[in-house]
Amino acid sequence: MAVVPFVSVEEYLAREEVAETRHEYINGEVRMMSGGTANHSILSVNISGKVQSGLREPSCTAYSSDMRVRNSRGNYFYPDVSVACGPIYADNQTTLLNPVLVVEVLSPSTESYDRGVKFDEYATIPSLTEIVFVSQDLVRIERYTRSGSGWLLEVFLAGDEFTAAGVALRVDDLYSRVRLAA
């Protein structure tokens, strides 16, 4: 991720409106999003499709990585998949303020950033109850659920089932068409 010198939120949002690539904003630093792999794309599509089709609450919607999320610190991110219920938007309906779920498909180049900085930033969103990390190199999904003042981790592997945003998901379905190294 390339880092650009300090910019204001207003400047970031103005640039993002016309940018050809997406950027995240953390405490005045703008970080260009890295490109994805075929596995990353397939996982993102599989997850968003299964979650969207399984949502039963009419006020809930799944969003792709085109929808930005803002946290309580005023920082902006593009999770691979997010779900919000009773959406509250900002910035001309380009930013969610109240996600209940964010999903990050992990890439080798961004995994430590996603697990560290982004996790901590996501955790400041009051509405957020679940953060899910999905490996693209092996069949492994980690779901963190908010519990009191902390987060509980559950790990799901091939053959497992779990829920996210109230939707029952099968790990094997989410990894359909993903090609893992032998």
C-alpha cells in the first residue's frame, strides 16, 4: 500500500470522488488499495452473494468493496464485504456509518495490516458486532464477535458451518471455485 503525505478528510473525499483506484484514509494518511487475486475476487463474490441472499431482515443489506465504511475516529475503509441494517449513509451515500459485519479476505501483502490496524479501527464502530477474516491461501475463516468489552474468536475450517449477520454459511460453499495450492 502506497502512503501519501497528510491530507484532510475533505481533501481525501474530494480526491476519492474522481479517483480511478480506491484509497483508505487513516489519521490523515491515504493508502492506496492493492489489487486482488482471482481467489480474492471469487471469495468476495461468494461471500457477498451468500450473505445477501440469506439476509432475512428487510432493513439489512450486503455491500461489496465499493462501499466505504467510516469508523468513530473519522477514518475510512473499504472492507471486501459489509452488512448494514437500517443503513445510515454519509458522503452522498458512498459511506456506511453503521455496519454490523465487515469481512476482509486476507492477502499476503496486507494480512498483518488487516489483522492489526484495520481490526483496531473497525472495533471502534459501535454498531459492528462481527469482523470476519477469510484466508485465500487455505480453507480457514476467523470470526470475531463483540462480547462485552472484547472480541471472541472462532475458527472455521472445511466442512464447518457458521453464521454471520444472522445468515447460515457453509465454509465449503464460500470456497467454491477457489483454487488452492496443492
